[in-house]
Amino acid sequence: MNSYHIWTTGCQMNKADSERLCSALDQMGLVPSASKEEADIVVLNTCVVRQNAEDKAVGTLTSLKPTKELNPDKVIALMGCMVGPNTTNLEKRFPFVDVFMAPQQYQPLITFLSEKLDIDADGCIGPLTAAPAISTYIPIIHGCDKFCSFCIIPYRRGREKSRTIAEIVYETEMLVNRGVKEVTLLGQNVDSYGHDLTGHINLSDLLEAVNEVSGLERIRFLTSHPNDMQDSIIEAVNGLEKVCENINLPFQAGDNEILRTMRRGYTNEEYRRLIDKIRHKVSNVSISTDLIVGFCGETDEQFLNTLNMVKDIKFDKVHSAAYSNREGTIASRKMVDDIREEVKKERLQIINDTQEEIVTVINSGLKEKMQEVLVEGRKKGKWFGRNRNDKLVFFTNDDMRAGQVVDVKITETSPWYLEGSIHNEQGKN
Ligand code: SF4
């Protein structure tokens, strides 16, 4: 038994968890396999934020049952949001699963494998040691304390728990030594980073510390919450050289009554004022957002308030979703999911069409402009990377390698990516 396969769905937090588990399994001497059918150990790292994500995870898990019956030694582990604090029901439903692990709880699998394989796995779970890419994710805070009425995350990922600055800086240094040039500091609500640590620490202190890591080119952070976006964080984005001018600030709904029933804790007007402040303080900042249409009781007029927010603010990116009822949330217990699916679909389409028009105009403004791009790799015969505003840029050049920072003159634009040609290489690699 020596090969493993990790199947991952969902958010960047899940991807970061999988990278960490990979790192631990590699340190145990196991090797990755491209196929979950052939691997000796299969881990499904699941997301249940939306019903169809959970259905997909259940389908994939069930498809592994015949292989397990043929080969009882195969190890199957279920990880991520699908596994809550109590696994009794899951154990009954999926008796062929060997190990259940809640998000970030890798130890049950490590213990199971070290007993089964008779190896000492002490110290295998720790900071990420592999270098998966030029740009990688570092979780800085786990869980969420907000309990928005539509969201299952606090029940599945638990309460907020920050990692220390020292641990995160150490991990960043190790990653940089292995070729990483950009880190995205990750959490369900990164803006509340540090409130549970001793001393008056917040995200801006962490950004300052990571900014000092030599050899690192760029820092991003994801996801912010309007209630916790302190001035010092905005100042850090403006003042720290490596922190990219790009903020993801979900607003979720533009109507104050819907915001109240969502338990978001701010109003339309407060959100708009925050955006004005960020734009005033950080020049050339790009802002992305998340929103939900068709939340319980959302009238046409209330939907229009969301649409107007999109039209007025002109985000660089909008992650939109139709409301999907999740069992166990406050909304599922206290509200009625009463908006018809066709209406939700229609509203989603209106948002997406509007946003496409907006971003077409924003991106066309970049034509003939110079953009600093961190080269990430090659796709379909072209090099690609992202500018500081997180826009995908393609360009052609023969003499290039991933990890370089180059100036690209934009020649073509579209809502989804930019194209250009190399102006000069900054030689920062
Ligand atoms: S802030 Fe709200 S939406 Fe975001 S993870 Fe926490 S509870 Fe969920």
C-alpha cells in the first residue's frame, strides 16, 4: 500500500486543506496517484455549501463502494464540510468509509495509516512543506463566528481560530524557498484574524510581517467581511509594497430587509460608504464581491436593490449564486425558501449579464496600458499570469519561466481575460 488520491471540491479553503494533507502523506512516504479507482488510499475532501456540491460528493463516494468491496484493504476517508462534529449518521449511511475527518482535522487519517502501515508519522502534520505552484494558499484563520442565516460554514468548520503570525511567516518562508512567489492568506473571514490571539493583533499586523519575507513577490487575502474591514487593513493594502490592490468584499444582498434576515450586520448605505473609503484610500484597487439572489421572501423590488448595487459600484468580479436551502442553517429552520427556481435563475441571469457588460467596459480601459504580471505557467501555447488586480493575462514570449514578474502591454481585452505582449522583464526572479 503506497499510493493515495485526494478528490477535492469547493472553496480555496478545501484546496488548501488538501495541499496540507498531501504534504503529510508525502512525508509518510506515500505517492500520489491520478486515479481514485487505482489508489490504495482515497480521500474525498467535500464541500456542502450548496446542495448540488453535496450530491456530487455523495455520488462520488457511492461509486467507490464496489471497488472497496473487491479490495477491502483500500482505505477510504471522508473529509471536509460534509463531516460535522457528529459522524454517527454518516457512519450508518456509508459503512464502507474507514475514516471521517472534519475540516482541518487530518490527524484521524494519519493515525489510522500509521497503525495500518506500522510507521511513525509524528510531526507529519504541520506547515505546508511542498511547493504546489508559484501562487499558493495559506490558511490563517479557521472557522467563522458570524452565523449568517443562509450559511452552513460555522456549523461545519467551527468557531474562528487564528494561526500565529510566527507560524504563518515560517510557512511562507519555507514556501518561498521552494519557489512560491505569491501567497493568498485564506479564511472564511480573514478580516477578523487575530482577535483570539494574545495582544492586539489584526490582519494588518500579519500583512506587515509577511511583507518582510524576502523573495516573496505578492500577498493577497481572501475573504473579507464588511463589518471587520478595519482602517488599518485598508492602509496596509495601500502602503505595503507586496500586498496587491485587490479586495474581495461580499455584500450578498442590496436590500436592507434582506440583509437583516441574512444577519449580515450592515446596511446597503454602510457597504457603499466602505467601498468609497477603500477606493479613496487605495488607488487602482479592484474589488470583487459575492451575492445571493432569491433569498427567502426576496421581492422583485428587493432584487432590484441588489441589481442597483452591482450597477452603481461596478465591481471587477461578481460571484453570484441562487439561494440554496441548507439544512441546519438558521434560514432553513426559521424561513421559507419560497422563491421559485425559474425566478432565481432569471435573476441570476440578469446579474450575470449586467456584470458582463460592466467588466467589459472596465477591462477595455486597460487596452494599451502596461500591467505587472506574475508568470504562473503555460496554457494552450501561451504564457499566463495575473496582474496585481487579479486579472488573468495571456501573452506570448519564448524565453520565459514561471515565477518571473514581467511588464505586459495589453493589446486585447475581454470580460474574462486580457491579452498582451511583453514589454520588459523586471528580472525580479
Ligand atoms: S461570514 Fe457569513 S457567509 Fe461568510 S462563512 Fe461566515 S457565516 Fe458564512
